Amino acid sequence: MVPRGFQTPTLDAETLDDLEARALACRGAILTMTSVAASGHPGGSMSSIETFLMLYRFADLRPKDPCWAGRDRVIVSHGHTSPGVYSALADAGFFDVEDLIPHFRQAGSVFEGHVERSVPGVEWSTGNLGQGLSAGVGSALAARLTGGAWHTFVAMSDGEQHKGQVAEARRLAVKEGLCDLTVVVDLNGIQISGHTRDVMPVDVAADFIADGWGIEEVDGHDFAELHGAIARAVADCSRPCAVIAHTVIGKGVSFMEDQAEFHGRGLTADEYRRAMEELGLEPRLEHYLGLRTSPCATVPVKRPRPAVATVTGAPRTYTSEKGTDNRSAWGAALVDIADSEPSTPIVVLDCDLAQSVKTEAFAKARPDAFIECGVGEHNTATVGGAMSVNGVLTFWSDFGVFGVDEAYNQQRLNDINEAHLKLAVTHCGLDVGEDGKTHQCLDYVGAFRDFFGWRVIVPADPNQTDRAVRWMASQPGCIAIAMGRSKLPVIAEANGDPVFARDYTFRYGEVEWVRRGVDATILVMGTPSGAAVRAADILARQGIRVGVGIVSSPLELSDDDMRRALEAPVLVTVEDHSVRSGLAATAAEWLALNGRSTHFVRVGVDGYRSSGASQDLLSRNHLDADGIASVVRGHTKKNSA
Ligand SMILES: Cc1ncc(C[n+]2csc(CCOP(=O)(O)OP(=O)(O)O)c2C)c(N)n1
């Protein structure tokens, strides 16, 4: 038995023979499962199979305890090679190959078309190419921050080397000195549309070298060479290393070799029979097709609870005399959390905006836990997601346009991976001010609306921000908190007492009712909240009584809150956000789903706007107190006429 962990520099002849036999069996499984499913990606699976066998047999893993905390992390970035990954995992004992083959790509089965984190042994769901190395960087950083001794391995393809995110990840790995990170690139020279050199030439080795990686080039079908190179990479304590594995797509079946056609299609029945014959294996298509009606016995992996803050420090209270912006309240709460939780590994990721997003104080207090990722948001989003599933309480703070819009698909993959990233985005809405259209993040609620796990908080003032940030740190799951840029008034009761102070506790999904009124209801979120309250007070003096509900969780409006909102004949939603997909959309959806109608008015943003001072932009869009009051006044009059 060769010990796990790549500590043995060479493999003996018996082990090498054994590996060859396993590779052959896996090739048979790859061809059979893709033929049973009549879809999938056999070509790359067959070029990568030696790498997968090598990693899953020799990395420090416990197949019967796939979530063991100290395990090495094996991440496969070219998720379409799931037949190869799953067959190597089955070979290593993570589950039964007899359960895998009949249920590959079948509705309801755990064995999805691209590698899925619910499968025992899979660390990160991929399929959107170019993200796996970032997940590996996140895992290696998490080892450093948690004191974990694990090594991170990332298997990649050559086609995905085109992606910019890969370069972002390579650079961060070197900058952070991640020598416990090893990449194996399957350089088969083929991708969907043909030869990689024709589709988009990339000098993979030169790119890694240019960014400071150690590299070795080997025959990726030669177990002895592959093992030796990986063992040397693991032993290199000076830098991250990449093993460039020269391979042949479709390796082992003559008519599949070097053919782009077999990148992504299962074989016909005749091709399958011929291929199995060539491999010297028994074709068993009918047998497995017959098993397809039986239930899939492999169940999704249950992951341990993530790192969350258990103590978050005493809340701060802000007053209107000294105006504060929400982002400063976020930055201050963050420092408090770090101070209160010395035992919880914590990290704050930055993309060259710490000063603006107010994480500088944290960076000064905890330089060990502050990671500057540069202008590399795609990478940062995935790094953050991966850190959050590897024992680190992970925050990323950025402008809304970069943390949400720029990294939309990475945040979607964080959702799919059931990550626990805490995203604090500032400069949202027109309140970005003079930076103009390119920086107006008007869809921060809308973007996350279409994910199924992300929760979104839009606090109304610095006090609510403070409480919401502390709450967010104590929660599992992906949560975004979205803020503007300007100093905001403290929301106060009619008697002047701050609303979100003293014994106020943030509760996700709860509307805070700060004014009562029978003529109209304003539901407001975020930056214009103070203006909406002032508008209600202006209108009260004019005899129009308007209720105001502050919505801090715009994706959740409870039945009770909506019924209360509808007690008045006019409903006005107010938001520094696109009216198409923010608070107004949630309210409209509730009305439609509950068969209710009302006089419904949306105040918000319905197009990109010019640059300018925030207050000017907000007032030009009826998002200041006078603007909101005039809209409400107009509609209450019309409604009663
Ligand atoms: C971001 C992204 N763009 C496009 C695709 C569609 N796609 C799937 S595989 C592939 C190229 C495959 O080339 P390579 O990764 O080298 O795989 P191989 O053919 O070697 O299996 C593409 C473009 C994708 N999965 N992800």
C-alpha cells in the first residue's frame, strides 16, 4: 500500500501495474455511463483519467469520511469531465461504481452532468470553465488561516486557460505564496471547436512561468512520470507548482483519439461495442440500461456547519448630529466582530477599494486576515466562496457594480456550491454620485433575486447597518448587504428616538414600521429611507397621513407586513434601485400572487442616469423628501378624486 499524501517519490512496478488496470476499468466505466446516458463528455474524461486516479488515490483523503476536516482538497475545474472524476472517485471507494453507471446524468440522481459538490469526494461544483483554480486558491488560503495542514490540488483543462479569471488566480496564488497548491493541466490540445491552437492559442507553461509558478511537463498518461512530478510539486515549499500533463483526448480508443467530436457526445451503440472491444472489456450497455429504473443509492454529502461568529460585540449607536454613512458603520462593526471573535478564522477580501469600502481599519487591525486581491473580481468572488466552505468566516467588500454585476456568474456558482460568503457592497444606486452610469449598481436586489440561496439586506441607516452586519456574521449561507455612499440621517421615531438603537435586533424579513397613516403607505428600502420618513412628516403637516415601513430585506415581504401596508388605499414603494427588479417587484409579486389590487406607485430609477452629486441625482428622480412627498400627494389626491 502506497501511503497517501505524495510522500513517496516513486511508485513500484506492482503499484504501476495496478494503476494501469484501474485506468482501463475507468475508461470502460466512462464509455458505459456516457452511452447509458446518451450524453456527457468522454473525450476529456479519458485524457484526464490518469490524473484523476493519481489525485484521488494518493492525496490524503478518507473515502469513507469525505468531509474529514484535515483532508487534502482536490478540485476539478473542467467540470464536464464528470465521467472521469466520478469513475476515479468510485475506484477510490467514495461510492459504488455500480450505482454510478446506471444513474449518470439521470434526473434526481446525485451524479449530475458536471461535477457537483453533493457527490462524495467533490469539493467544488464546476462546469463554468475557468473558476476551479480560484476555488483552489481559496482552499489554500483557508488552510493558512485555519492552521490546516492540507494540500490543495486543482485539475484543469487546456481549453479553459483562455479565461482571464485563471490569470487572476495564478497571480494571487504567487502573491500569497501558496506553495501548498498544485495544479495539473490536462493539455490534450483539443476543445469543442477543434484544436486549441486554432481556437485560441495559449502557451500554458509560459503563462504559469510568467506569473511565478514552478512547472514541470510530463506525459499525462504515464503514471510514474505524473506521480513523480506531483510529488516534487508537493515537496516544493517555495512556490505553487503546475504539472503540465501532455495527453490525448479519447485516449485508449483509436477512433476517439485526438478527435474533437468526442469531447462532448456519448457513443452510438455500435461505436460503444467497438470501443469496448478495443479496450478488451465486456460491453454491458443493456445491463446498465436495465438498472436505470432502480433508485440511485448514493445520497448527497452532508457538509459540516460553516464558521460563523458566535459573539459579535456590543452594537454601536449613531446619532444624526454626527452624520455617518452606512459603509463606515459596516467597517466599524467588522472591526468589532474581529475583536470579539479571536478564535474564529476570519478574512476580508479587497479589490483595491479598501479606502472607499471602509475596510482599512480592519486591514490595520488584522493584516494577517486582510487579503488584497487587486482588480480581479471574478477570482475574488470564487476565492471567497471557497474560503467560506473551508472553515473561514469570509467577507468581501467592493462597490456594487463590481461585487454584484461584474461577478454575477461567480456569485451564482457560490450559490450552487452552498457557500457562506458575506458580501458588503457599497456605492450602490444613484448614491454612487459623480462616478456616473458605469458605476451605478441599480440591480443589486434584482441580480440576487434570481439566485435561490442568497439573502439580501439593504439597511436604512448606520444603526441598522451596524446590527445587520453583526447578525450577518452569525449566519450560515451567502448574504449580501448593500449600501450607498452618502452620510444618512438616523431614522427616528416621531418623538425623535433612534429606531434602530437600544434593544432593536435585526431580523431578516421583518419590516420596521416607523410611521402610521391611513391615506397611503410608503414601503422604502435603503438610502432614501430617511427622506421617506421626512416626506411622511411633511405630508402629515398637510393633513395627509402616510404610514412608512422600512424594508431591509427586499426579497422577503411577509403577508402580515403587506396586509398592513394595504390598509391604506395607496401603496408607494421607494428605492434607489431599478423599479423593475427591486422592492417594487417584490411588492408587485405579492399583490399578484395574493389576488390583491391597490393603487400602486413605484418611485425609483428607470434608466441609467448622468453623473452628479448624489443629492442632486436623488432629487431629480423624486428620491428626496420633497420628491417623495409630491408623488405621494399627487396619488392620494388622484385616488380620492
Ligand atoms: C465559461 C464557459 N464557457 C464555455 C463553456 C462551454 N464549454 C464546455 S467545454 C468547452 C471547451 C472544452 O475544452 P477543454 O476544457 O480543453 O476540454 P476537453 O475538450 O479537453 O475535454 C467549452 C467552451 C463552459 N463550460 N464554460
